[in-house]
Amino acid sequence: MSGVTQADVLQALSTVQDPELRRDLVSLKMIKDIHISGSNVAFTVELTTPACPLIPQIKRDAENAVLALEGVESVDVTMGARVPEDKKIKDLAIKNIIAVGSGKGGVGKSTVAVNLAVALAQCGAKVGLLDADIYGPNVPMMMGVHALPPIPEGKGIQPAEAYGVKVMSIGFMVSEGQPLIWRGPMLHSAIQQFLKDVDWGELDYLIVDLPPGTGDVQLSLVQTVPLSGGVIVTTPQQVSFDDAARAVSMFNKMEVPVLGIVENMSYLELEDGSIRRLFGEGGGEHLAGMAGVPLLANIPIEERVREGGDRGTPVVVTDPKSRSAQVLIGLAMSVAARMSMINLE
């Protein structure tokens, strides 16, 4: 027998930090199922999200820490994940509700919401996408779904599903091209139904694509269910910055944590490798500094992003190695990390 105990293993692992959360694995209660057999030690590291870019590094650091113990010759580390829940959310099997908003239309908010949801699902998270943009429900087209499945007897409304993401939108319930002329009470009722009458099942993240601005839908959403966090999408130019700043103020007034800022259409990379900033420069960085939150992503202008939205094939699926897809995948990981940090505070 090696003489190594579980206490020894935990002591060794207390020196290993989660680089994003900046705390050690033991105090974060990430170490599970320690088994010691002779000179072999096996255990599971349960991270706070499957969307963690540092899984290989954490696994390597954990292996090395335990291998340094006297009498240990081999270490078997299993990596897992359990997303921490927002304890403010009651009566729903949804751990986190994350709203994607903007101060004005035309900044690519729905594109960000769709690719964020799909990227999180690609990492292994259970994800839903709620299109709360009542007046411009583009999510069905961008996800390539056009109808809801039948409702089984005794069950709630079944969301559509694409790319591993459960999808709900008012767009499924109206004829194509039909305008929606709804006032506040009808909006509030629709948002309530989308959240409480849809059979979402268990979700790690529900991404909510808000309409632009700071109106009835946003207020109805917060009155119906607590938002775990918000992501603000802007573009570099001043007019977008001014409107996005109002969206930040709205989230702050509603006591919704702003997870960060996304600057879309940041630059165009030309064939010779040079960069053109068609819409100005620094709007996202300026807004993030003003709001005291991170700038989570600078998304470039790429035709394949627009093509993916028009065809119902998000760019993180069709061209995951493209520059824009890589930025969007990184955005998903940053949002998941920020949400974990808030829930663990």
C-alpha cells in the first residue's frame, strides 16, 4: 500500500487553481469520488461549466499535483461539469437565464444570441433559446426551424430543437409576414407563457434574445422571472454606443448583473491581412470601461456569418474554424465563466 490518504490527495489538489474562478479546486468543491488503490489514485474534477477552455490545463495540473505525492505512481483524472444555479430562479428547472440585449436594432443581437446558444450546446451544456423579440422574431429562420412539434397529451408546449438547442419564438405562432400589434398586457402574457407553459425540461442556460431598446418586453421578463445576467451587443460607432449605454443602465436599474459587452462588426479583414474599421473604433471598449464590465468579444465582419443566419446554419456549426466562429465560441466560454463566478460569490 502506498500509505496515501484522501486527505493527502485533497491537500495536494488544494494547490491547483481554476484559472478563471481564481480559487483552488478543493475550496470550490470540485473534487469528487476519490479512489485509492495501491499506488494508483483516481478522482473526478467537476467544473462549473462544460464550456471551459482550460479543461486540459486543469486536468494536467491536477495530475501533476497528485503525482508529486510520495508513493503515487499513476493518476486517473475524470473531467466533468455541473453548472451552478441562480438561486433566485424558482419553479423552473432552469439554472441560469441570460438575456442578450441592445439599445438599437441592426447591431447583430440575434446573431450573437443564436451562436452563443449553439456554442454552449456544442460544449455539452443543456441550452434553450427564447426569442423574446416579439416584433422581429428572426430566431426560427436563423436556427433553421419553422414549426413547433405536436403537443403530447397532458404535456406543455414543446419547443422546437436544432443543433442541440431547444427553441421557442412567437414566430412559430403567426403567419410569415404578419405584423404583431400588441400592447403591454399582451406582451406580458406572451412572455409568461413562453417561460412557464413551455416544456423546457432541465436547462443549464436559457438564452433570451430581447427586442432592441428598453421597453415592455424587458420589464415583463424581469417581472416574470429573475434574469441571471445580461449581455449587451453594440457596434463601434457612437450612435450605437449611446443606445447601448441606455441598455446597460436599464439592466442596472433592474438589478440584473451585466456579464459584459460584445462589440459586433468590429473590423473587416482584407485579403492582404490588413484591417479596415468600417464603423469606427473603440465603442465596445469605451462602453465596457464606462459600465465597469469586461469587453467579452470583438466580432469581425465576415460574409459567412450573414450567410449562416440567412440559411439557418449558424457559423459556429458550418465554419467553426473561421475567425468569427472562434470569437463567438470564446464568447460562450467567457459568458459561462462569468455566470459561474457570479453564482459562486
